[in-house]
Amino acid sequence: MEASIMLAARVYGKQDLRLVDIDEPSISNPNDVIVHVKAIGICGSDNAIYNGNNPFAELPRIMGHEFVGMIHEVGQNVSEFNIGDHVVVEPISYCGKCYACRAGMPNACENLKVLGVHKDGGMQQFIKVPLKQIHKINSKIPWTTAVLAEPYTIAGNATMRSQVGLGKTVLIQGAGTIGQLALRVAKVKGARVMISDVAASKLEFAQKNGADAVVDVTTEDLKQRVSDWTNGEMANIVIDAVGSVQTFQSCLDLASVAGRIVPLGFSTQPVTITQKPIMQKQLTICGSRHQAYQFEPIIKAIENGQLDNHGMVNQQFAFKDIQAAFDLMNNHPEQARKIVLLF
Ligand SMILES: NC(=O)c1ccc[n+]([C@@H]2O[C@H](COP(=O)([O-])OP(=O)(O)OC[C@H]3O[C@@H](n4cnc5c(N)ncnc54)[C@H](O)[C@@H]3O)[C@@H](O)[C@H]2O)c1
Ligand SMILES: [Zn+2]
Ligand SMILES: [Zn+2]
């Protein structure tokens, strides 16, 4: 039988993104499902692939690791899902054998594979995915909210690693997409949250988004503000959602005694830090890569209304207009909190 044809968007090289007609997938493994993709979020890392700046991606590649859709077909062994169920796809898969997997950190797996990076992802009409990468979500949740589940899991992981909890003070550097979502998750976990940025518009949004304090680092001294806000204690948790040399370097000074620091960026530029504050304050610097075991709690929090869209998705494009979406992201990044493509 001849396969049906479907639409996909594939990156062939730097800024060479093409809409292509390809064969629809068919099920060969009984543990696989086929998802009819409905919405895909565009991430900063997709834009890095598009611009030739993502060393992890192998080209040509169908991007997309933030996506949701409906069950279209299930393999013989799949009894948990029915055709038409709304699902969120977990983009990572891991070996289960290496030290990270055995230590309960499969997100740091030696053989980690990410849909949209190492394998073709969600920027296509239908995608075949193993059952274990599928999570059900209530069909009442709009696609434009459900699609935030994956970026919310990044915040879920960062706040889990840094033990964000009731009554703790959290400083988030960077009120971009990840910073805003981390703010929401930290609030749901009961923390007090201060957030910084260089752009007034981002801070304005953060205020609507529940921030207890905002700092414009172009006009204010961040260290002084954190000190005043915490009565000199400094922040129990510092999440660097900028990833610059300067922001990472500053985390050690901004953290309280027994503080935890999460650098989310992956810059390879050297940073100068000293040992003394790490020793003296007994700081913990926590890596946080993608997420592990965060989809279930994040989806529950979305379903019960604790986490929502909150105006995050402020740009929507029909899938066929994907080029316009990337043009907006590159030419007017200030206008794009989260861009979503819809089928
Ligand atoms: N570890 C992971 O799993 C993971 C996942 C996703 C993203 N990331 C990383 O997280 C970081 C944030 O991603 P994003 O998508 O939110 O990016 P973004 O570009 O949307 O946000 C970055 C924000 O930082 C602000 N900023 C710049 N300089 C600043 C400074 N000195 N102080 C305070 N704010 C400043 C910018 O104005 C912007 O609002 C990036 O480094 C990204 O690579 C990591
Ligand atoms: Zn992403
Ligand atoms: Zn592994």
C-alpha cells in the first residue's frame, strides 16, 4: 500500500527551512503510537538550529520538541490510549543503562536522544513515537496551553534540582520564556520570587505573571536589591535563565548561605569564579538538563489550573506560515514570548 503524503518543515542548512511533502509514518513496532500533531511551540534552541548555532543538531532535521496532538493510531500492545486522546509528547529518550540513567537522572543520559534535535520532531503533521514518551492531557485544555507543558517541565526540573519550596526566596535572572515559566512554577511551589531582566517590557509581564519583586538591571544594582529584599540573607535559590558569563558569575554573590544555584545556559565561554563563597556558604551548583519525571506533575498542574498560558503564547501562526514565524523570532524577538504553530 502506498503511504499518504503529509506536510513537514525541514531544516537543510543555515536559515534554509523548507516545507516538504513526505510520507506519513506507519506503525511497525507494537509499542508505538502515531500522533496527529496539533500545536508546536518554537523554542530558542529551534531558532539556534535554524541559524546554524546548535552543535547538537544533525541536519537535515525536522525540528520541534514542544508539541501536542491527538492519538491517530496505536500499535497492538498499546491499551492505555484511544484514538482521539489528547496527548503531550515527551521529547527525550534514554538508554536506561548508563550511570546517569541508573542514578535516576535519565535526562543526563550518555545516549540521550531528543526529538527535533537528534531525531525528527514535531514540525510535521503526523509523528510516530514510542508509547513511553506519550502523556495524556485533558481534552478541555486548549492546545495553546497544553503546548507549554514541555517548557514548563524545564522550569519543573530547575526548581526540583534547586529544592524550591514553601517560604524560600528565589531569584531568577532573565524574564524570557524560561524565566517566566520558572517564575510561575516557583510560585506554585510556594516560594517568594524576584526576577531580573534588561527589558522593561519583560519585567512588566513578570509582574502580571506573579513576581513578588522585579529588578531592571540596567538601572538598579541587583545585589543591593536582593540584599534589601531578603534582609541581608540573599536568595536561597538563584536560577540563571540568561546564561551569560556575567549572570553566571554573579550567582555566587547573589546566593544565601546554603544556597542552590541553577545555571541553565550552555555557553562554553570561560567564567572566573572563586572557591571561597562555594566553601564558605556551602553552595550547591545544580546542573539541569531538559527534565526527568516532570511531565506528570506539570500536566496535573495545568489540568487543575495552577499553571496556565497566562498570556505566554502571544504569537500564533498556521503551520504553513512557519517561515514568517521564524522571521518574527529573528527580526522582532521582543514581540515573541512564545510562538506557537498550529495545524
Ligand atoms: N537547561 C535546559 O534544559 C534549558 C532549556 C531551555 C533553555 N535553556 C537556556 O535557558 C536560557 C533562557 O532561555 P529562554 O528561552 O528563556 O531565552 P530568552 O532569550 O527568551 O530569555 C533571556 C532573557 O534574559 C534577558 N537578559 C539578558 N541579559 C540579562 C541580564 N544581564 N540580566 C537579566 N536578564 C537578562 C533577556 O532580555 C531575555 O528576556 C538560555 O540560556 C537557554 O539556552 C536551558
Ligand atoms: Zn525548548
Ligand atoms: Zn543512559
